[in-house]
Amino acid sequence: MKDLKSQASKSTTPGKGGLTPEIQSRIGHQLRAMYDDVVRQGVPDRFAELIKKLDAPGGAPQVETDGGSNDNNNGRD
């Protein structure tokens, strides 16, 4: 029983705090699977509409300035 545990720990124990190539490969496969699933979902219609509005001429949001909101006195004079 101890032999199996020692063999398993030897084959999966990373050197100097790193991950073994097997673990890196598993993580890579899992990340690719998750990413592929997200890509297949596509962009929600709501986001696509917002992007179209922003791309249209004059579609950029207007930034309101109140004459001094960017100074460091927090609106106090």
C-alpha cells in the first residue's frame, strides 16, 4: 500500500514548487474546454445592440463635466 502511494507521489510531485507537465496539460485542456464553451455562446443581442450604438456616429456616451469634479477638494471650495 505504501509503495503505491510513494509511486503516485513521485510521479505527480512537482519539482521546486512548480506544476508537473501532466497537471499543466490537464489545466490547459480544462481551460480550452471552458473557453470553447464561452465562444460558442456568442455575444448576447443586448451587447450587440450597444456595440452598434457606440460604433454609430455620435453614439459615444457624453461625459458630463460640472467644472471641478476632477480636482482633489471633493467639491469643497
